[in-house]
Amino acid sequence: MKTSEPLARGIVERIGQRDSMLKHQSNGKEMFLKKIACRDHERAIETIAGILTDRHHGVISSKDQISGIGHRAVHGGEEIKESVLINKKVVDIITKYCELAPLHNPPSLLGIKGCRKIFAGTPQAAVFDTAFHQTMPQKAYIYGLPYEYYTKHKIRRYGFHGTSHRFVAEKTAGILRKKISRLKIITCHLGNGCSMSAVAKGKSIDTSMGLTPLEGLVMGTRCGDIDPAIVTYLVEKKRMTFEDVNRLLNKKSGLLGISGVSNDMRDINKAIKKGSKRARLAKEIFIYRIEKYIGAYIAAMDGCDAVVFTAGIGENQPDIVDTVRKDLGNILNRLKTKVIVVPTNEELLIARDTYRIITRNNKA
């Protein structure tokens, strides 16, 4: 942890499917690929433990050398305001918010359960996507609904990708050689899922995603901001079920729905080169929505020192960054705003938080 250099890295993909795959790298060697029979998360963790302790290729001699395990958890509601040591209360909170993060919270619980069995007695920490945005003022997170929908049902803006927004904001302060407490930063996490945050003095004061990750920017398959009446129109006039509408907004919209080609910006670019007008429109809408949010967040913070791009699209599509820089050139130049690309590293942030939490717990 002193150097933040990873001893090993890897991923188990397609858990529970026939073609589950292990990708693994240790001691700086090339990435190793292997098909494995991985029926569930517990089996995946058993496989990882076996690799780490392998007599010939492992980086540790026994599981006892692992002193802490960090997990990414997406939704912690208002109860979680920072990274925490996992206990029964934390598990209950993750379970409670499975309804609002059905694709993410349940697998987190499976990972925690598997680690408790494979690494019995080893402390675990959870780093929540929603925690970073708990600093937003009420005017930023309360919706224009009757207030009791917030007090009784906790319907509000929560925001996501907090781990990434926090990491790149802190990294940006280092790049600019200034204290984050003196900076106003707009972070743009652009991947298949996209979100932006206004970070003032190191605190999130607004973010584009809402109660769920559907709100905000146009994304790979998510629509982002729309008129809510579209939902009632589709149900009443087009006789669509709520399940159909949910699938439409989350899985069939965004870049995929507009372009008719793909949810992947690389495929969109290929289609544009072949003359696809819909693909070009999809990209234009994608960029325009980013520019609108940048303008809004500059107003919210009364200025901006840096606009930061990160994640799959943000890090690997320089033409999008250049277009934003050109389109907003006048205002960005007037404010002396830097436009930079910072690779995100959520795993490193999770590792650092886990180390800090467990060290503090051991001292206590």
C-alpha cells in the first residue's frame, strides 16, 4: 500500500454461464486467460484465492496474509455517507436498496457472502457509489414532487459513479498542483453508463444521475433526461406495460436507440464514416447533452477550474473531448478552465479506503 502498486489483477466474467472466463495477471506478467467452470460468486472467489496462493505463481503463501477485502457497492441510500466496515447493519442497508439498484446490489451481497466463507474472519469494507454525493444540498437532490414522497419514501436524487468522480477529482487537484479545497471541478464519467458531477472544494454539490442511474446524460442504452409524461403516454396510448417501458428506457434507448447501430461509440464512429445520419445524430446528441450539463454546473459553482473526462469513452475518444473544448471555447477560455483527461482507477480508491478503514478499526 505504500507504493499503491498491484501485486496481481484480474477478473472473473460471465459467472453462472457456460463460458465463464478468468483473466489474471500477477507480478507484472502477461494477462492469462482461461475458461473455468464458475457456477456462482463463491466459486469465483475460491478460484481467485487459489491463484493468489498458488505455490508456483501466487503472490502470497496463504489466505491468512490477506488482511482486508474491499467491495464496490452501488446504492447505500442516505444511511451511508462514507466508506464503511462491513457488518450486519451495512449488509441490511445494501439489501434494502436492492430495489433501486437491482443489477448491482445483489451481486455485491453475493461477493460479500462468498468472501466471508472463503476468507473467514478477514475484515471487509464497502465503498459506495452513492456516498460521495451525500454532500449535495437539498436544493440539488429534492425533486419537484410533494415533499412527503421524500420524507416517507426517500425519493430523491442519489447519484452514482461516486467512486470514479471522487478519484478523478482528487487526481485532478494533484495534476493542477492545487488543494482540492480551492478548486471547482466538473467530472465527466463517460462509458456505457454516463454521469457528470459538480465538485466544489472536494465535495459533490450536484450530479446528473438521480434516484436511479437512468437520469441525466444520453448513455449507451439509457435515455437520460426525458419528459416524464412520455412514460404515461406509452402506457396509456401505446398500451405498453410498465415492464416494456422500463426495458425501453434502460436497454433500448440512448446511443443504441438513436443510431440503430450500437451502444458502443467505436461502432458509432465506424457507422458515421460509412455515412449513417442516425449514427451522426446520436453522437451529436451525446455531446450536446454533455455541453448542457457543463454550462449548468459552471452556473451552479459560479465558475470552473477544470473539466475532467474519464472512463471508457472519456479516456479513449479524444475527438469528443476536442469537440466540447471547441464548442465551449469562449466560456472555458474566459474562465481559464482546463480541459483534461484523467484515467479513473476505482480499484485503487477502494483499496486505499479499505486499508484506511481496517487500519483504523485495528487501532480502535
